[in-house]
Amino acid sequence: MSIVVGYYGNNGAVIGGDRRNIIFRGDPKKREELEKKLYSGEIKDEEELKRIAEELGVKVYIEDERVKVKKIDNTLVGEVRSIGADSRRRRMYLTKGMCAIVDILNDDIVNKSIKKGSGIIIFGNKHLKEMVSKELKKYMYDFNRMSIEEVKEVIEDILRKCCGGPTSSKDFDILYTDKREKDLEKVIEKDLEELRRYREELRQKMIDFGKVMAIVDKIENNGEVGVIKNGKLVLNEDHLAIDKICPNPKIFKEIEVEGDFEEGDIVVIENGTMKVKGKDAILKTNYIICRK
């Protein structure tokens, strides 16, 4: 989690967010200890973060490529998320004179609130929220009297001033609109349906990846695999052949092989090479032999 800032009022709406994404790997208690230090502002820079993470035995992966804000028609959308055993997301939807905040657990909306008029919304960790809020207080009562372009410039300056610590990237994205969304609820519904489709596609990719890795793990590297019968390799009960490594390959019990072999020869695989047992004759095939 890092920072997403939104403004909505009678002059339009503005949203800005950094691009940082941090992934922690390691003992849950140690991760929690590290995150507490990080998000309280105790850790001042990335070097200190990496040093403390190493001391705690926690792996930290930092990337600054995740865009957290977008525009749908006349609605600005910003999101912060926490992905673990469950996927927790908080989204703000801003348009001229209106704002909605939606909390999502996995595929379900667990909370939604809609506000009209004007206001400022800040998502992020406690330390960054306090920094940004302190700066915004200097201007927030003037925002309704400014043009939306001027509001954008102020928020942009504040993000530039506050971003760049260990929990946020130096680069950020900022968007604005001076138009009112005709049907904000419809935009939210459409956006959340796209999220469900994305999560379903992601689930399927993870399932397919798991299948592929299971197949790779079963590829035979050493062992007796079958016998030559009628010019083909007939695999024994412990093995099968597939046409390619993919989530749903075609499966075979008899396959064509090439090489110097005779009827009744036993076929083995030694260090990944298929041979006739007791001979130096190497056999080739277009199939992949796996353990069941």
C-alpha cells in the first residue's frame, strides 16, 4: 500500500497515485514486524528497508510499475490493495460533485458509501496519509474556488513533495475531469464486473500454471519405461506419454520411436536420454514420457 489522493467538488474531480508495489516473503510474524516499522514511518529510505528486512530474514521485492489510477468515461478511479490469502481492495470513484468508496474482499463488495458535494479522499499507509493530509489542509478550503486544473496542479505538487520514500515511488500518475458522470452506479458496476473477469482469468492461469508445473515435475529422467511391440514403444503401467507440455495435453500409451531397436527390446531413460536397455542404441521420439 502506498498513496492515492482524490478530490471531488462542483468544479470537477482530480485523482493522483504513486506506482509502488511491495511484496514481502518470509515468516508471517517477521513480515508483520517489518510492515509495522515501514508503514509507521520508522524506516526512512529503501536502503534501511533492505537492511532491516535482511536482519529479520524477510525477502522484499519492490517494483514501481503498478498504475493505481484510471479514468472511465467521466469517472476517476483509484485503488489500493493487499494481496495475500485473500484479496482486499479499496477503490474510490470520483466525478464532479460525487464520490463513492468501495471495499472489496475477493469478488464481493463488503462496504460501499456514496457522498455528494465536495471532499478529499486519501488512501494509503498512516505515515504517508498524515504527510499528504497536512499539506492538503493548506489548500482544501480554497479548492472549490479554483479551476479544476489549478486543483490538479496543487495535488500534483503535494504528491511530488511527499512521494519518494520507502513506501512510495517518485513517479506518480494524475488525472482530472470537469464533467459529471451521468450514472456513477453503472460505472462502478461495470468496473467491478471487469475486476471479476480479471480475477477469474487469473485463477485459470494459476490453475493452468499448476498443471504445467505438475507435468514438468513428472517428466521421467531415469528409469525403465516400456517395451518395443509391433515397432512401437508400449509404455508400462507406471508411465504415459504426452504430445506437449501444456495444461491439457493429449495422452498416449503407445508412441512411435526412431532408432536401432528390435522387437521385445526394453526401453529405458538414463539421465534424460532414451535408450535400448543394455545397448548403446539411442532412441528418439516426438513425445514426452512422464511418470503417472
